[in-house]
Amino acid sequence: MVTLSTETNTAELPDFHNDFLKGKRQLTQNEINILEKSNKNSDSSWKNIWVSKKEFDVSLISGCEINGFLVIGKLSKISLKYHDLVLTAGLYDSYLENVVIDDDCVIRNVHYLSNYKIGNRNILFNIQEMSCTKHSKFGNGILKNGEPESNRVWIGVGNENDGRAVLAFEDMIAADAYIWAKYRDDKVLQNRFIQLTENQFSKELNTYGITGDDVVIKNTTLLKDAKIGNSAYIKGAFKLKNITVLSSEQEASQIGEGVELVNGILGYASRVFYQAVAVRFVIGRNCQLKYGARLLNSILGDNSTVSCCEILNNLIFPFHEQHHNSSFLIASIVAGQSNIASGATIGSNHNSRAADGEMYAGRGFWPGLCSDFKHNSSFASFTLISKGSYQHELNIQYPFSLVASNGPCQPVTIIPAYWFMYNMYAVARNKAKFEKRDKRIVKIQNIETDPFAPDTIQEVEQALRKIIELTADYLVSQKKENALAASDKNELYQNAKDFLHKNPDSDFVLTDKNAQKKYGAKIVKPVKAYKAYRRIVKYFAVRTLCEYCDRNAKKWISSEDIFKISKMPLYTKWVNIGGQIIPEKCLTELFDSIKNSSIDSWQTVHEFYNECQKHYEDYKVSYALNLLEKLYSRPLGEFNRKIFDGIIEDVLFANQNMYEATLISRMKDFDDEFRMQTFRNAREMDAVLGGITDNEFILEMKQQTESFEEKVKVLFSELTSLSID
């Protein structure tokens, strides 16, 4: 209800604004006469206006209604240009109330501008309302003095019941959101997260809106309680309320036509266009939200692109792609490097009457067209899911696998290590593809894009154990003599492992009852998967040792190096936090430091992440050595020539196979007659698609394959000479 006010705003400049008066003076009587009589401006007293002592052209203020205080920086007759928009500096046809304006700005046709600090060289043109309350939080999840807890804005990620809700703050990255959303059982830690967030901001009721330098805002309906960073460009936005737009000259952010952003943080170099809507959100660096996309109660990691679709109650790590009008993603934690296909409806059903189902997907999650899943479900890294309706909860523990539906009330089919056997091009290209797409200038969130990293190799180890255990069950079901004669589970496990090694051409199907509720899964090609997984573990371990040699300017690993590596910290459990792979023990150390207040800010938390990243290569090499020792059940010092030769043989095979499989995968696009049918001849096809020999990635991969082969051949030469045959 609108009520009649008889008050006049004659506020003097508050004490906390005094810094803005440096180099300023009040108006002369002549200037007041020009403003009031010649240029048709109005003010109740003209006593609360300060202008630059250096350069102030009074003729550049016209048709304005001024209320409260107004501070104006240097104002001279210059033109400001942005793209095709060229306007003369000055204040024209606007309402200004309690505003500080820095040098050389254009404010034209701003119908209501209140309680704002405007930076240098701003263009504010055709704006209905731009105002800021004294209790604004700019999208941060804090409270001001005297405010009730009910005023706090939470972001309900990962679950629709808000049980994983987090508080946004300006510097939040996906890693922060993950540790906050995931470790809910630690109440002390959860309270400390709130304290770290609150401690960053003032609780005083003295907030004013901010625009940085070189900001352009035009043809916009409403900006309320908004903090806009340097060089941001906003055109035709509908509603921007309680938000921070992070932006800089090097990483400028943009907001376009019809956009509605409420209660959140928009990251550096991010772009939101074409009627997109985000409410209760954090959008990371170098992201795009466009074409009517809806992002609600969600956190979107760096380098992600979302169009058309609906995303609700999610925590999404960097490099997420979701482009289609008919897809939605609800109540999920997705570990990034993911792509949600058209028609995929994830979160459409639950296993109870409450809205409390959720899904976790490791990085590299690729559900097929028109896929839907029942919550709760979880997926290992790089799971490729065939088109289908999956009507029962899934627990897919096989990384780099293909999952296919066989219809309702049937086991699903899983091909473990599918990517290694049939889609090596996608695996090999993963790291280079995402590194090329990473346009961030400042990289706060550490991101692992290599598909062969401790998090995925850890999953491969678990999948290997699972295949051996299921093979043991299979051998018992087939009444194999060795299996029946086993004295205990350990002997049965070893017998199954021996069977997989000694029968490389066997083809049978395993049953995993835990992969799908009620109906389980068929595990096909288990022997091939077992071999592929083992080769990849060796490949990762040897490649990591080669990288160690490169860093230390060595050609081969010596016994001295082995001793040195053995003294490094050994971590065998890893966690993907927002894209960074970190040892689980380090995470525990972080939590302890937060709880005992030795880490007392989010900035210090980020420093801890960076310290872990600094030692990441050392952590990896220690883990790599441990992997080889586990594969052969003995310390490296006890490896004989045969073992070393076997490792080299397998790794060289994997290396060459990776290149050849990549080449074959790509060649299918060039020599398949159905692919060629739309072209008149091969020359037209080459002109449109480019030739296989021109593929930059494959050319680079060929060189890398040859280089790696030379390194592997000599990597263990010294150790081999010392080994016992």
C-alpha cells in the first residue's frame, strides 16, 4: 500500500562517506543559479552537493531532480563511447538521491538513482530504477544488525529439502560449496562455515550500492541492492536484485536482454543473456547462462555453459554443458566435465513421498538422449549412459563404463572400461579439450582435467576388486574345482584373480546385484575390462613416474629416487572437491584447522587448497609407486626383470593402443559410407570437415605417443640392472 510521506530528504553526507569529499568543494552561487534557472534542475537547498575542485562544468547537469546529498567528480565536456553508443558526459533528466559519482560519467534518463557510489567513466542510460537499501547484502548469505535468522538467504544445493543448503559469499568456489554441502554430520564444522562467511562482511546498516569503473548499464528496468564490478556491461536486463556481479577489465562480465538475477553471485567473465533467470545462485568464472535457462537454488562451476534448460537444487563442478530446452537436472551433485543431453530428465521421481531424493555423478557424466533416473542414484567417473528410462535406483561403481537399459523390470547391462575399448578418442582428448576451453585469466578453483588422475584411478582399483569378487561368485556358481576347493574367501579371491589372468579370451557374464535396486546388472566382457583397467593403472603409474623424472631432469628412476619417493606422504584415498583432487587426509586436516580456528577465513581455506595443489605432483608420484607395488603384491625393490619387462610391455601397448584407437575412432568419421553419403566427393567432405591428417589433436598425440614411448623404454633401466632375475 502506498502511503503519503511529508518528509524531505535533506540528509548530509554520513561520516563513513567522508573519504569521498577529498578534492571536492561545494557549489558557488553562480553555479546554483545556472543549475536551477538555466538548466532546470531542482534541489531543496543546494547545500549537500559537492563537486570536483579540479574540473567541473556546471552546464553538463540538466533536468535533474536532486534529493539528499550528491558528490560529483571531474566533469568535463567529453564523450564516452561503448560499441555504437556515444554520449556526452554529464547528468541529464534523472532523479538523484544520496549518490556519489566519480570522474567523467554519463547519467542520462535514470528515473530513480538512490544510495549508490558510481565509479569512473560509467554510462548509465535509460534505467527505470537503480537503488540500494542500507541493509543490502549483495547476494551474500549474511545478516545485518537486528535482522532475524529468517532473513538469511540459503542456497539449497544437492537436495530439495535444503538439508545440504549453503550460504553464498563473493569469493565462493565449487570446492567451498562441496565441503559445506557434503559434510553435514559435523555440526561444529557447519557452524564454523557460517562464521567464516559472516566474518567477511560488516553488519552495520550503512550499505550503499556500488558500480566499479568503466561500467555500462543501459535500457534496464530494475537494479536493486546490486554491486557491479569494473567493466561490466548490462543491457536490457529486467530485474537485478540483491546480487554481486564480479567483473574486471581482464575478465568483464555481461548481462543481456530480459535477464532476471535475484539473490546471488555472478562470477568474473560470465555472460547471462536472452531471458535467462537465476534465483539463489552462485555462477562461477567464465560461465554462460542463456536462451531462457533457469538456474534456481544452484551453484554452477567455472567454464560451464547452460542454455534453455532447467537446473534446480544442484551443485555442479566446472565444465558442465547443458544446452537443450527439453532437459532438466534437479537435486544433484555433478562433478563436472559433464554433458546433459536433450530430453534427459534427471530428478523427475523419488523413492519416497518427500522431496528428499538426490543423485551423485562423478566427473565425465554423460547421460544419453531422453534418459531419466530414479533418485537416489550414483555414478562413477566417466559413466556413459545409453538412452532409456531407468526406473530403479542405480549404483554404478565402474568408471569409464557404458550403462544400457534392457527395459522395465530387467537387469541393466554394464560394460566396464567401455571408453578404453571403444571410445578412446574421447578419453585421450578430454584433458586437451577442457584446457583449451578454460578461458579464465585468474584461476582460483584448481581443476583436474586429466581423465587419468588419482580420483579416477582410485575408482579403477575399486572396480578391479569388484570384478574379481564377482568372478569368484561366478566360479562358485559354475562349480569350478578350484573355487569349490578354496579354504576361505582370500583363497577364493586369489583363485578368481588367477582365472582372469590365465583365461584372457574367456567370455562370460557376471551378475552385480548391487548395481540396480531389485534387478541388478549384467557385467559383460569382464575379462577385457579387467585387463583394460590393469593396463590403465600401470599406464597412470608409469606416466606419473616419467613426469617425476621430467621435473627432476632425469631420464630414468634410480634406487635413490625410489627411496626419496618412499619418504613422501602416501595418500591412497582421494576426494574431488569442486574439480580439485585432494587427499582425504588433507581434507580432514583442513576441517580440524577450521574447527580449532587456526584457519579463520575463506581466503585462508583457499590458501590451503593451493598448498595441497602445490604438492599434488609429489602426492601423485607416491601414490603411483604404491599402485605398482599393490598390483604385484611386493615392494618395488623386490621386482625382478620379468616384472619390469611386463610393466613396460603393458604400458607401451596401452600407449600405442591409445593412439591407434583414437585414430580408428576418428577415421570412422571419414571412411564410413553413410557418413560420406551427403557429400559429392571426398574433396567436398575434406573442405567441410577437414582431413584426418589435418587434425591438430591427433598430430599432437602422435608426437606425444612417440616421446612417451622413448621415456618408458629407459625408465626402469637402472632398476632392471639391479634386479634379481
